[in-house]
Amino acid sequence: QKAIGVVSVSTGMMGGIRAALAMQQLVLAIFGFPVPQMLPVGQVLQRFDEHGDLTDPGFEKNIGQFLRQFTWLAEAVAGKKQVLVPA
């Protein structure tokens, strides 16, 4: 049982949201804990350059929110595992 963050990428506007929704269902099927907020990256060619560097400073906020939620969930799951299975 692990926390899993779903990120999808597309050159289109929606950022692969349908694939991300399907992936969240898969995470549940393997008894994972999906982060409620997904990170769909639409128009990826406009958001990142050819080296993979972020060129859209406004999108950095989305990344930060996603990472904060992921970190919180991962720490919560890890903490619960320690309670259930002491070292």
C-alpha cells in the first residue's frame, strides 16, 4: 500500500485527463492510495522547453500544490504503516 500521484501529459488542452482518471481507478485496484488531485499537463510543448525546463511560471503553482498533497499523503500512509507494523 503506497501513495501514488497521477500525472498525465498531452499536447492538447486537457492534458490526458481521461487517461489520468483511468489510472486513478487502476491505483485503487492495486490497493494503492491515489492523491486526490491529479496533475494533468496540457499543452506540454508550451509549458516546457526542449530540455524539459518549465517555461510557464504560472503552472509552477499547480506542481507545488500537487507535490504538497502527494507528500502529505505519502507521510500519512508511511506513518500508519509504522503504527500497524512496528519495527
